[in-house]
Amino acid sequence: MVFLIQNTQNRDTDILHLKVDELLRVTKEAQNAMLGLEALDLKELEKLRKHYRSLGEGLTIDLDGTVVQEKGRQNLNNC
């Protein structure tokens, strides 16, 4: 039973990753570096997580979804 649940979860995760990859691929402003995150080790992922956390700290979003204040956008394709 545990194997069946794990298999279903893995399949769902794979499908979710493929959908997100497709959304990143078709979004012009998306960072292409995000498509290969699976190849990063834990230290690199943590560094990237901290980077995104710091980007979000300077971001204020109005209730209607518009950005009120934003720090300069960095290009992660150069990482």
C-alpha cells in the first residue's frame, strides 16, 4: 500500500514539474536558469532560496495585485 501511495505521489510531482517547466518556458520574463534546478545540490538550492527570499523582502504588492515598490530585478541566467 505504501508503495502505491509513493508511486502516485511521485507521478503527481513529475507532472507538476513538467507543467511548471512549460510555464517557465513560455513566459518571456522567466529565468531560464530555473529549468535545471534538479541538477543543483542542497547548498546551491539554499543559496538560491536565500536570494529569492531577499528579492521578496523589498517587494510590496497592493491588494489589487500591482507592485507598489520593487528592488532592482537581477538576471539569474548569469548565475
